[in-house]
Amino acid sequence: MPFGLANSPKTFERLMEIVLSGLQWERCLVYLDDIIVFGKTFSETLNNLSAVFERFRKANLKLKAKNCFFFQDEIKYLGHVVSERGIKCDPEKTTPFENGQNRKVKFIPSFSELSFPLNQLTRKNWKFKWTDDCENSFHKLKQALTSAPILAYPTQNDSFILDTDASLYGIGAVLSQVQNGEELVISYGSKTLSRAQTKYCTTYRELLAVVTFVKQFRHFLYGRQFLIRIDHSSLIWLKNFKEPEGMVARWISLLDTYDFKIKHRRGAAHGNADALSRQIHVTRHCKRPDCPQCIENTEMTVGAITQKEISSDENNELNNELMRPIESNWLEQ
């Protein structure tokens, strides 16, 4: 096949998947000419290698020995470092943005906060000006990539936990699993809100965070029960809301296709997802008149007024004005 044709990569990938049909995902991973053959033990890896080599032999495909590495504890694959401990970023691949879209956001816990000055430059009708904030953002992203944490491998037998949070300018999430009694991070998620979304009330932004990251991690969560942890108590009503309308109705309809439980935990214990959305919430409850769902689910606790407090305010001129019509039995007049 000639080099440079638009369909060359697709045609080559199709060939590789046909040749290794039945082995992919079970014994090997395939991306063009980058192939990982894996196994839990030495003998299992050897058997899987034999199966892959036999397929290449039948297809008359040849390999370059200098490009082959065998029985490695840690390898670099498609911009990642893969080992028995998990997955992390390749330190040599620290370019923060590729084609305007970050592919390594799952490794950066505070991506939306760090990238905010750079995201501003991509907004419509926004004057492009490289400021000190942009420069700092660029270098902080590079630093975050080179020191990114190791993400654990997901397992089929353990339940997933999705922590979500929202702030004025971003939403964030942490997908984790409890494996052998330890809660391990599977992936991070972070997204900067659009100008319209920043005008949502607190509850709408919190619900947007849940919907966004349930969709993003669909391949992990769909078809199995999982736990959603939030620090916004108003969302506890989510699965019991009677008559949702408009955007909320569409969001709830989407979430109804998933099997999940919702658990509230106080903000101090919700720092993992909160750090991804950055910064703090301006208000804990929605006060917008166009948000009836939020208003009717907002609870307010008012302490009882004691006789001592009433007596201490008897000399207050404003209180006297308020009490005068009441004391004169104005309701009977």
C-alpha cells in the first residue's frame, strides 16, 4: 500500500484486526503497528505470544526484531506508561493540547482550573492576548502532566464510585473503585462551563456535573449498579422528582437508563471532586425565581424566638411600629 493515502491507516488497522480476530482484548491490544501482548504469568504471556506469532505467520506478515520488546514490566504505549501498577502519562509526551483538545485530562485532577486562562482564548469574539496568566497556566499543565498520578485498572467484580462537583466556572468528577479494601482512582474528569452554563443555579450545575460524567464514563457504568456521591443535598430528590420539565426532564430521562444510588456527603469530605471543579460555590441553595425545582426542595431551619429575645427588643423603634397594628387587633377591624 502506498504511503500518504488518506485511507491507509484505516485499511491497515482493518487488516490487523482481521488477522488478530479473537485474540484482541483477550490476549493482545492492537493499534496499527503497535501491539501489546499481555499475560498475568510468564507461561500465560508465552502462550499468548505464540498465538499472535502464529497468526502473523499465516498472514505472511513480518516483524522487525529491533522494534520488538519482550517480557517488560513497564512499557510506553500511545503516550502512556503501562505497568502492573496502572497507567500514567509518558513524561516525554507533555504537550498539553493536541488539536485544541486535551487527551490527558483524565490524569489531571484540577484540569478545568489550570486550563481556564487558555480556554478563554478559544471563546468566540475573544481577543487573543497571551498574558502572564496564560503562560502560568501553560507551565502548570506541563508540570501536572509530568507528575500525574498512576490510575488503577478497573475490575469487573468491584462497584464503581462516581464523585461529582460543580463550581461557578467548572465541573469535575473522580471515578474510583474499592479494590481489596482500598479506594483507587480509575479516572479523573474535568470540564470548563460555557458562558450559558455559568448562569445556571447551583443545583442545575450540580445536576449537569452528574449527567456529564455519567455519560463520559458510560463504558464503565452502564449495565451495572454504581454509587454517585455529591455534596449538594438538593440532588437527593433526583430519582423521586414527580414532574420534571424541559432540560431537567431530559437529564432525568437519560439518568433513568442507569442503575445507581445517590449518597450525600459533606463538603469537607468531598475534596477530591471539588478540587476538579474549582472554585467555591457562591451559594448553597438556588434562589432564582425561574428554578422552581430547586426552590421547592430547599430546606430552611429557623430557630424559635424566646420571650427573653422579645423583651429585649421592646424598645426597638422598628419593632414597635410592626407590633402596634397587631396589638390593636387589626384583623378584627
